[in-house]
Amino acid sequence: MRGATHAKWAACAAAVALVATACGGGGDSGGDSGAVLSSSWGDPQNPLEPANTNEVQGGKVLDMIFRSLKKYNPETGEAEDMLAEKIETSDSQNFTITVKDGWTFSNGEKVTAKSFVDAWNYGASLKNNQKNAYFFGYIEGYDKTHPEDGSKQTADTLSGLKVVDDKTFTVKLSQKFSTFPDTLGYPAYAPLPQAFFTDHAGWLSKPVGNGPYAIDSYAKGSQMSLRKWEEYPGDDAAENGGVDLKVYTDNNTAYTDLLAGNLDLVDDVPAAQLKNVKNDLGDRYLNTPAGIIQTLAFPFYDENWNKSGSDKVRTGLSRAINREQITETIFQKTRTPATDWTSPVLGEDGGFKEGLCGDACDYDPAAAKKLIQEGGGLPGGQVKITYNADTGSHKQWVDAVCNSINNALGNDKACVGNPVGTFADFRGQITDRKMSGPFRAGWQMDYPLIQNFLQPLYYTNASSNDGKWSNKEFDDLVDKANAESDTAKAVETFQQAEEVLRDNMGAIPLWYQNGSAGYSDRLSNVKLNPFSVPVYNEIKVS
């Protein structure tokens, strides 16, 4: 079993999340277990393969239709055993995993050890081009199934995965990773039925999972309908009949529909409505701290952002942003100016270090102007901040950031917003490396560990390293931290890596984000988990 120090690390982070996360509003009425609620949503970027979804909208669905070895407690964020009967290790490198009996997929197929091993092998294989392949990078043999040097893969399966019997499989990592078990609630590690492999096209048209909901239908650009799976074997069965996820390209429209009685739940209250929301909804408005940080990423594959002096330009832009004013006027204090690259929900023991960014995140127009001049000036004389215009009130804050930069530099054309119509198109452009300047890069934690705020985003070739920043010193410190068995030392080493990120301004931290939601009087027992996602299965509908 893992040492007590490893368990304590996760528990400390979870305990802070418990304090910070408010329980949902609404009374605990009996509800109608067959009634369906409607909720705002946006089309996911990719088909809903667990190892190919690394954005919020698709992640919401995966959280509803899949259950993995671990599950993150909806109140605390703590990693708890779900399909894992036990996970044992004596060295933090070799793990024996026992799968609980009695679990099936919604098509009746039994969930076995092979269901996990096959899914992980699929996710790790280069030929399957899965965006979350990197999450399998610590398993022995990944360099053969997914070589990062551009060479052809020489194996189809990970040598570090072995099926022992129906209930047991072993995992051998290429190096020690003390908190590996706590990552196993992330959807990329979900099991897959054989139908996924034997009729892949059919499965993609109507994904089959093992969670409390099953997909009934999906019309891209319109709606996905999920319905309660009546034979679900878990102890977190849906307390409603299902959820209709309705696609909105403007969350102001979603909010208007909520007020008009045409929608039950909006899980991102638009900035323009924050002044009115308490009067509109009263205690049916939720505003709770969450493991979310908004940043500006840069395209380091563009030589303008990866040349000598560009670090000074990026730091100068950071110092030109008046975070305090923007979070107060645009977001009505539902955001907090960021002073590091993680989240306060981790707590100090879990890795949050207030002020780690130092003066690089302090608003100082004179220093900003000087740094940008020393770095050679803005590429082409102007920066364009790219963002998706369909969700999240991004236009308002991007315009405010640009106004702040323009005011600091004394040039009203130094910064402009560059909207992309939909989230899917925006993500597509990022994936295709079409960014030429800074772009929106918010991060919602996958699990409450400092590692999750740093490694997936900034480690060389990591799955969500959209800007392709690369720094060997940072990578080496992350590797060292992952192998560390002592909690305090691991956290300290991760923070050293974060300081490297700061000194190079690999991304500009903007603010920590609260989760916000509003709901109709049909609903009760509504809450947001520490990841800012509605706990759909616990919502009751009258």
C-alpha cells in the first residue's frame, strides 16, 4: 500500500477543498426520480473517447457516463476507490490493481481488468492519436507505443501493463510516481467495452460507458440527451431521470432562457449578469471556489515568442494587466487575482504558494513598458489575444485585458481581441498550431494535486501543453518531484519547477475562478464540485 505520507498529501488538498467548496442550494425535496432536467452546454471538441477528451464540455459528459478506478469526492475532491477494490505498491513504481466485482457497462458487458488494460493500451498508441496519450507516459513501454521523436511506434501495447486474471492487473511505471493512484479518477483512465474496439464507428455515434447515465441521443449543435441507467451498480446512482444538455453559443442567451423557464440549469453565469444574479435567483445562485485558473498561453512554436528577449516581453505584458480592477469590475469579485500558477483550493500543504509569481504579476505600467522595450517590443507592434466567443464571457475580460495593456503602454492599438466563433473551432486552431499570439488557456484541475496544475500544461510535449513551451530544468524538477516519497519535499520541488515557469513566463496567470451556476425552482440539491462541474446525479427535480 502507499505510505501514509502519500495519502496525507491528497487528503490535505482535499481538506482545503472541503472548506472552500460550498454545498448546493435548494431544499432536499424528494424529487421525481424519473423527471429530466435541462442544462446549458457546448459541443465538445472531439468524439467522446475517454483518452481523447481534454476539455470541459466533453469532460462533463464523460463524468456522467463513465466510472473509473477512483472517483473524486464531489464535496472534497479527494480521490476515493470506485471500481478499485485495492491498489497496492511497495515501491511507488510497481502497482497491483484489483477491480471490484459486479460492475458492467450499460450494454451488459462485464467490466474486468482487461477492460482497463485494453483502454489504456488504446490511449497510449500513437496510431490512435489520442490527446490524452500523455497520461500513460509513465507506464513502462510508452516510448515504444508512442515515441516522441517522430519515429514509428514499435509496439502496440504497453509492456508495463499485464492482465493477471479477470479482476487483477499490474502496472509497472518507468520511474517512481508516488501519487499515481490518485490520478486514476481522470476520465482518460476509464475502462472501455469490447464494442469500442469491434465497432468503433458505432460506438462513437453512441458511446457506451459504465456510469450512472447512458447517452440516448446527440444532435451536434443542438442537444445531447442522457438518461438514467436503471441497472447502474454504483452507490451514486442518478436521483433524476436524466439530463438534456442544450448547446448554447452565447451564455447570455442561456441565462435569459433560465429566467424565462426554458432551461433548468446554467453552470456558467455570464459576467454581464453578475450584478443582477442575486436579485434574479436569490439562493438559487451558486458561487463557490473551484480548482480553476485562467491564463494566457503563448505559441512557442512561433519564433516571435521563442527568441532572445521574448521572456521580457511576456513578463512586461503580465505587468501591464490590472488584475485587481478587472476581477472587481468585470467579474464582481467572483475571480481572485492570481499570484501563482495553481489554485488556492490546494492549500499550502497541497502546493499553493501565494505570491510565488512575485512582482511579475504586479500591475506596474512603467515596468511593463520598460520590459517590453528591452525585449525588442511587441511582435509586429501588436498582440492579438485569441479566444472563443461562444461561452464564458471571454469577450468582456479579453477587452478589459487589452484596455489595460493599451493604457499601460500608451498605445490604443497595442492589444486587440481576436474572437473565434465556437469553442470547437477555437480548440481546433490551437491543435493545428495556428496561434500567432497569446490565447486563452484556462485550466480546470483533473485532480487536486499541484502536479496536475504544472505537468499536463508545461512539461515538454504534455497533453495540454498547447503553447508547446519546453524547458529541461522544469521537466527535470517535475520528474524529481514525482519520484519523491516525502510529501513536503515533493511539494517544495514542484514549487521550484513553478519558479522556473515564472522566470521564463511560460504563461501569464490571470485569476483564480469560482464556479458559478444558477438554476430553476424545479431543482433542488444542486451543487458544484471542486472542479466547478454540476453534480448532475445528485440533482433532484420536482
